[in-house]
Amino acid sequence: MSNSAETTTSREEEIAFLAMEQVLGINIQLADAGGGNSMPDGAWSTADGRGIVEVTSPPAADQLAKWASSKRANEPLSESGVNSARINELAAHLMEELEQDWATENIKKLQAQSAEQRHLYLFARTEIQGSYFYRLSDEYNNGPVEQIANLELPCGITNVWFQGRAQRVRSDPTEKLELRIARYQSGTGWHRHVVVIDELALPSPNSALADDPIPPGRRKPKRRTESSNPAGVTGESVCLAASAYSQG
């Protein structure tokens, strides 16, 4: 995803940033404002340098166009299609996704930057896409638990986040959102997190797809800017520098 110098984060970026800030205890700045498509979406300072993140999703242009058309016609929004369950092969499916063009373009963007931590944050725009991500962090309530193998992360990528299922907090369904997330970290494997997002801290949903239930003026998204953007390094240099990371 990308932003101009005059914009704040998109709704999807802000959800990702707020979730990562809660889990990692960091403060993420908008890194690509005015930097064009060559810059990652977010950046922050680490104890030993810099962390960066790219927020993206599998393409869903056709489905989004159908939803927008349905909203204009005041018709119910629906989704149809099937997918392969890939039970106990979920890691293999995720690795195949990371090899698709939409993913490799964003991975290369991260690899081209000088950073000690490089995070790829993935979310799904449709339920069919999301069904794979949900399985990584869902609770099974004493049911069968799927065995999920380790991933082999691309060179230099230290973390991949998979945004799972979201639900409204019962005590405050209008303004609080509980989000489940799975994170694969190089060297330590799978981690699962639950975060609570304040709806008032988010930008409005896409008006072409959904009406905003929050009255005008109540939303107060965080202002995020980055004062300077360190120059990128070549992909080869990144891979050499990343050789110390375990890919287990």
C-alpha cells in the first residue's frame, strides 16, 4: 500500500499499526508519505536500529467491485466461491501465497531497505481469502487442532503477520474491536495474539463498500509521519546481512 505526503494511514494500515504497537510495544510512523511505492508503509526505531513493515493483502478487485455495485443498488453484499481446505497443509498454502506476485512485490520493497527488522503484515479482504488466515489464530473450543508447520521466510524478512478473525467487544460493540492475529517470527516460530482496537482511532470504512456507523467528527486517527527515510540498500546486501537470522 502507498500514501501521498498529504494523507494519513488507510483503515487497513491503521488496524495493522495499532495491533503491532500493542504486541511489540513500539510507535510506528508512516514511512511512505511522499516516498512513492518504493517505501515501506511504516517504520519505527529499535534498540539496534530500525524496523519496517509493509501492509498488504491478496488481490480482490473483482469482489470489491461487486460489493460496491451492490451497495449502490441497495442490495445485500454477498460473496460466492469455493477453496481447497488444505487441512494440515496450511503452511504449504501460505508459502505458495508468499511466492505470488502480489506478495513478492512487497517483500522486495522490504528487502531493499536498510533495517534490522522487516515485517510483512497480511490481511484478507474476502472471507474466502480470510478462511486460511483465521485458522492460524482461531480458538477451537476442545475441537481438533490443526497442525501447522514452520514457514521458510524470504531472505531478510523477520516476521510475517496474518490478521485473523475480528469481532465486536460485547461490552462496547460500537467502539471496540477484538482482533486475533498469528505471527510467524524467524527463529522462534508461531505466536498468537489477541488485541483490542478502538474504532474511534481508525479512519472511516471505504464509503463505496459500507456506511460509517460513527458520527462525523468522533474519529481521531493517530497522526503518523516519519521525519527522515534512510536510503535503501540493494537486495543482495540485505540477504548477506540477514544470513545471521534463523529461518527455522
